[in-house]
Amino acid sequence: QVQLVESGGGLVQAGGSTRLSCAASGRTFGSSIVDWFRQAPGKEREFVASITWNYGIPHYADSVKDRFTISRDAAKNTVYLQMNSLKFEDTAAYYCHAGKSWGQGTQVTVSS
């Protein structure tokens, strides 16, 4: 089972940008679809974006379309989530997911 480690995030001003990384260890992503989800306090975990590892085909939630970009680097076995034009409502813990594996989460806090 692949192990996922997220990094990036932190405190960002509204309108700003940040990039999250999800690195796989133990094995490669293989033919997985790799997702980003997020969970704000008191809310359910929601889908943010996904990418097919083999072909790099992205898919986005409507709430982040045109602001976030998901990408992958096969050489580094890493998936990225570039987050631009951040809004207060993007504040959440962000989780990387592939197959049965979840990362530990990384916090993104957007200040107004």
C-alpha cells in the first residue's frame, strides 16, 4: 500500500497562492487516480481535484475550477495542487488520496 505525505499550505492571504505536494513512498502511484480532498471544521470532507497518473487527465470541483491546478511529476512520484486566487472559504485541511491510502493532511488557512 502506498504511503502518502503532504506538504505545503500554511497561512495565506486572500487572493494569494500556495502549492501543496503529495509524495508517494513505499511504491509508486502506478495506475492510480490521485485525488485531493479537503475538510473544513464542522463540514464533511469534499472532493477538490483528481488526476490520472498514467495520462495526467485532471478533473476539478466547480468551486475550484479555473483557480486550482493539479499536476504530477513522475520522476519525483509526486502530485501537486497549485492553488491561486485563494478565498476564505478555501480554508481547510487538505488530504491526498490514492487507492486505499490517505495522507495525514496539511492545513491551508486563508486570511481576509
